Amino acid sequence: MLVFIIPVKNKKISRSWDLLSKLFERCLKSLCNQTSPNFRVVVVCNEKPDTQFDHPHIHYVNVDFPPPISESDEPENSTGYAYGQSQKINKQNADKARRIAKGLEYAERFNPSYFMVVDADDCVNRHLSEFVEQHQDVDGWLLKKGYVYREGSKLLWLNRKTFNEVCGTSLIMKYSWRNALFPRPDFYNHLFKQIPGANVKQLPFVGAIYSIGNGENIYMGSHTQTAIKKQVFQGGILVFLQKALKYRLSWLTKSLINDFSLYTVSG
């Protein structure tokens, strides 16, 4: 059995709870559209997002974790932005790690073979559960290929080599290896190459869609996207080509919509 773990951020640090709830509902529909029924979804949250969607395989775990950041974490001026933003991300990552750990603890009751952490605004391929069920001879599957989708666009960018380095929804791992992904309690590591002895292979098809530009990403906020554009501009044609070679433009086809349950979400 494959268990999906969704760590949902505290409502108090969400820019728009209504938007987050809509993204979360789309994520749930994507997960529950699996071609094999041999899966479960564990949602770890302080507050359940506002959604009418339900499924017998969805389970909610309520926690009382305090908000990881506050107004005091904001830098006072632009010169302190980089440091302040880094501190905020570290605190949010630590909070996310705690939620993942709680979800994995709850998932034990299902006696799962594998688990996958899924960000609440991403979508996954409907064939994941079936594939994992039929291929249990490895410790895990790494999603090196995946789509990057800017909300509201008719296009997607296929990251062909380094999807796992930009998106957290990128690793399926045997449940028995769960503790190896927590080198310390406040950090969850989805980069398998730092786990000695793990036999992890590349997933042979595109397994997930990374949603950006929705305002709820920890990493891909507007400031991060601006910084990337600045890096490419200052680096010239070489940096541009290095970035471009990793990606391929794709249309949002009916097949993709069906495989990932992707649809436009607006705030």
C-alpha cells in the first residue's frame, strides 16, 4: 500500500486560506483518482481546509503546533531580506518536518509498503499507486522528471532532469526507510543520495506537477522567482541555456488533465 502524506501549513501563516483550501481540494482529487485502490491519504493540519470533497481513504490528523513564523521574523528593511527570508524558510521547513513525522506515525496503522509526501498545492499522476504495487523490489522511486505549472496558464514546463531538486513532491520511499529521511527532528530530507545504502531508482514516467505562482509556496514565492530571473539576466546566454536545457514546453492537454486531475484554481 502507498500512503500519501499531506502536511498542511497553519492557517495563521497562509496568505489566503480560501485559495489554499481550493488548491488542497484539487490535490485531494488528484490523489484519490488513483487507478489502484491500494492507497491512503493522511492529512496533517491544525485546521482542516475548507473543502466539501471527501473520500473513504482520506484521514485527518489534527495537531496543535504553533505558527512557525510571526511578524517579528520579517526583516526591517531590504538589506536584511536575504537573511530574514532564509530564517523564515528554515522555520517553515522545521514545522513541515514535524507534520510529516506525525503523518508517518499515524500511517503505521495501515501497514504501508511505501509513502510519499505531497505538498498541498501539487498534483500527482493517477498511476502511482498501481505502479508501486507492481514494483516493490526497490527502496524507493525518485521523480527526476516533473511538470512545473504556473496557476492559470495553458502551458506547462517539463523539468527533465532535476525536478526533485525544486519540488518536495518528488520521492516515493519504502515505509521502513522513513527514519533515514529525518537526520534531525526539524529537517525532512527528500534527496535520496544522502541516504547511504538506499536502492532508489528514477520513476520511469512523469509523476507530479509542481504548482507555482499561487502565493502559498514556501520556496517559489514572488521574491524567489524575481531572484531567479535576475540570476539568469545577469548570467547572460550561458546561464539561460543551462536553465532552458532542463525544461521543455508542453501544452495542457486533455490527457494531462485526466492523468493529474489538474484544473485552474483562482483565489
